[in-house]
Amino acid sequence: MNEKELKNNINALRHEIDQRNKRIRELYREINFHKRDADQLRIKRDETTERANKLGEEAKIFIANRDKLNEKISKLKERRNSIITEIKNFTREIKENKNLRDELNKDSRGTNELLKDIYEKNLKILLNDDIPLKDEIKLFDKVFEIKERLKVAKKADSLHKKILNKYDHIQKLKTELNQIREEIQNIANESQEQHEKAMNIYKEISILRRESNNYHRKLLEKYDEMNPLRDKVNEIKAEIKVIQGKLSPYLEEMNRIRHEREERRKDKDLVEAKEKLHTKKRLSIDDFRILMERGEISLD
């Protein structure tokens, strides 16, 4: 293959490489266009995700507050139930005591004060007045009867006081119960407020998650658009490598031809320079250089 044919082949192959490099540049411009969009989508996705995560931390605080309040409510309800049980027990005891008191009042047939007054008057008569023996015996029996009834009346009074004490205690328990119910309601309102705040945040998070997922989906679509372009670039680069493999022998052959031509020129220049040297003609710089390269002269 002569030099002209080599040049034509080399130029043709280089043209093919240039065309492919041009196509690669076009593909990279297209890839970069999509990459800019992808970068923006990635930034928006990450920003939206970060906002959602921060809101999630805020929601956790509200949930924790709500749970603490609900725990307080649970303890208050335990106390409320305990009070209700106490009231029921006291109410049952009052009913039992009232029944017993009423039975005692029925047996005593008079109040403690009344029976005491009668007892003291009859006892005074019995001790101080001079009455017939028959009346004295009757009065003596009556005094002992009243004394027994007085004991029963005192028991009835004692039960009545216990009943009143239980009523007082019930009233105190009811007052505490009302306070607890009010406190439960107030805490429940606060708990509901914390819950609603958390739910509102979760709604916002849900919107942000959808936005983030949408950005991520579009980002993946961009990757799907870029990946074939990158594959095409790699394919063209592989083609260029094949062409370069074809081009390499031609370039080596061209270099060999040029080297031989250069050597022939140098041989010719050497002959002319040696002739000038022998005839003592003026030597040019190129003459000196070729003579020194070939060892015909030395500066030593």
C-alpha cells in the first residue's frame, strides 16, 4: 500500500472517529441536560424528605406529651374508681346502720334525752319520795325497764352519729370525686389537643411523603432516560476503540514510510554537508547538525 492509499485510509478512519466523537459530545449534552433536571429533582426530594423527618420529630413530642397526659388520666381514673367503691361501701354500711338504728329506736320507744329525763325523775322519786311499797316496786321495775331502754337508745344514738360521720365522709369523697372528674376532663382536653396537633403534622408529613415519592419517581424516570444514552456513549467508545485498532497499523506504516523518507533526506543532506566540509565551503547550522548526528565532526 502506497503513501497516498495509507493517507486515504487514515483520513477515512479518523473521520469515522471524529464523527463518533461528535455524536458522543451530542449525547453528553443531552445527558447533562437530563442530569441538571435530575439534580434539581434530587435536591427537591431530599429537601422534602428532610422536612418530613423534622416534622416527624415534632409529632413524636406531641405524641409523648399525649401519652404522659393519658397516663395521668389512667391514674386519676383508678383513684376515681376507688372513691366510687368507697362511696358504695359507705352507702351500704349506712343503709345497714340505719336499719339497725331504726330497730333500736323501735325497741327503745324514745330518744336518749327523753328516756334519760324520765329515768332521772323516776330514780329521784324512788330515792327521795315516800311512796307505798306497791308503787315503789312498780316504780323500781319501771326504772330498770327505762334503764335498759336507755342503753338501747344510746346504741341507737351511737349508730346515728356513725351514720352522720359516714355521710360527712361521703360528702368529702364526692367533693374529691368531682374534682377528679373535672381534672380528668381538663387533662383529656389537653391530651386531645396534643393528639390533634400530632395528627395535623402527620397529615402534612403524608403530603410531603407523596411529594418526595413523586420527585423520586421522576428522578428514576430521568435515570431511565439517561441510562440508554450512557449505554450508547459506551457503545460508541467501543466502536472508536475498534477503529483505533484498525488505524494503528496504518499509522505505524505511515510513520515507517516517513521515517525512511527522512533518513534518505538526511543521507542526502549528509553527502552535501560532507562535500562542503571537504571543499571548505560555508556550512549552515543544518549542515553542522547532520554532521554531528552522524559523527562526522566533533566539538572535542
